[in-house]
Amino acid sequence: MSVSQLNEARYGRACFLVLNTCPVTLRRVIDHYCSTTGFNDLEGLLNHVRNKHDLFHLSFGQCCCGHTSRNKPLRKQQWELLYRKTYSSNPHGQQGQCYCMYSAIPGVTSDVMDVTLCCLVIRNICRGINNADIDAISSVRNQLIHASSATLEDTAYNYLWKKVETAVISLAKKADSVIEMDTKRAVQEMKDRIMNPVDLCSLKDLISDQKCMDELRQVLATMFLNYLC
């Protein structure tokens, strides 16, 4: 295998670690949080008034509380994976949207979440979970998705891999010993995985989708800021 092929394989493994392996653990961390904090399930967690209000601001920017958020990282498509509109008009008799108009989708599960949505939910409504670990996974995800080339040299690969591995195992360990053991096994299996042409082809489609989501998020954020100004 040539040096360029090795670098492509390293990049592929790192991307699959972040985009495929990490979400499995993060979903289990969310489910564990729900079961140990009295919410019973994700639907209950999302319907808690404070949680729904906080996530609403991350998607819509403002509601009847009068507070306006300039940062809207939660895209409409992501919001609609979690919530549905239960009131056709504002129940407060005011203009515009309000979190009170929405309820969690009945029976919604963490299976609908990708790594980005998992990180948003944990960071904003799963209190007590280490945000530094979430930030590490999120930052490496962004670095890989927006890399100038789909390659990683050995030093960069080892650094990014260790950063994600440490973070995701830390999150798993604090949740449950079984989750920790399963995560360690999954990380090692991904590290040993041989990237074949089919894997690298599917990875290109996955990266393209992720870039499109990020570009859309940036466009919507810019439009909102221009509206406020």
C-alpha cells in the first residue's frame, strides 16, 4: 500500500470512528441519563419544560419569553426528528412560534440522532455530563469533515484518534461499566479495520452529507444575524 493510500485509510478510520462508532456510545449515554434521572425515556427528557425551551432557542432563536439567541446550531431538520407541532397557533395569543406549541414525538428514541445531534442534546440538556468530552468529539468531527484533503498522516491521525478515544471512553465509563466495555471493544475494532474501496466510497457520500448540513446551518445562522441587525 502506498503512502497516499495509507493516509486515506487513516482518514477513513478516523471518520468512521467519529461518525459511526461514537454515536452508538453517545446514544447509550443519553438513554442511561434518561433512566437514571427520572425521565424514563427520551420522550420524557425532551418534554421537560426547561429542556424543550432550551432546545427551542437553539433552533428558532426566540420565543414568548422575550429572550433572543443569536446562536442556532439546531437545524430545522434535526428539531423535527425530536418534536412535532401540537398547536397550530401560539397558545399565548401572541405572534410567532413558541416552544409551548411543540411536544416530543411519541416514542422517539435516540436512534434518530447522529453524532452532531447527540452532542447538542448532551451538551444542552443532559446536565452533569462532562462537556469537555463532548467538545473533543465535536471538534474532531468538524476538523475531519472540513479537512482540505481526505488524508491523515500518522502523527495527526494518532493525535486525533487518541483525543476521540479518550473522550468517548470517558463518557461511557461515567455512564455504565457495560457501556464502557462495549465502547472499548468497538473503538479497537474500528482501529483494526482495513479500509477497502467500498468503505472509502461510502465515506465520501457520508462526508458530503455532513458538509451540506454544516453549510446549511451556516447559511441559516447568517440569515438570522442579518435579520436581527
